[in-house]
Amino acid sequence: MIETRLIRYRTTPECADENARLIEEVFAEIAEAEVLGFRYEVLRLDDGVSFVHVATLDSENNPLQTSVAFGAFQSGLGARLEQGPYQSVATVVGLHGVG
């Protein structure tokens, strides 16, 4: 079963760059692992402090659950937040993509 989760939140202005740096470390770690059946995208919105994470899994294997970098990202998340996080499960209706 394919499941897509959306997580959105807003950081405090002074924590936004640190939040982005921690996310970049997560991507570096999961790129090395070459995980199949997993799509992960994080968007930083134009206000500079809002982030949206989109994770799609086509199996029970979620590499974020065992990621050291993701653990580090999550460990201080509450202190960086101004609002959220809000999580939703979504169903893909259509997709056209690059790549």
C-alpha cells in the first residue's frame, strides 16, 4: 500500500536556517543508503520559516525511523517551532514529475 504523509510547521525566524541545515543532513544520510520504495521531499516556503515535508512509502520500510540524522533533526524540533507540526495522510490523485 502506498501512503503519503504531509507534515507542515513554522519555525521561529532565528531557527529556520538551522532547521534547513538539519534537513540537508537527513538527505545526505538517506542518499547514501539508496533506499527503494521511498520518496521524500521537503519544501521551504517563501516566507522563509514554513516547511512542508512530503514522504511517500510503498512498503513498511521507513528509512527515517532508523536515520541518525533524522533523529537529530527531531530531537530539537519542538524548540525550533513557532507553530505545528500538523500531519495529514494524503492519497495521490495524479502525479506528473521530473525525472
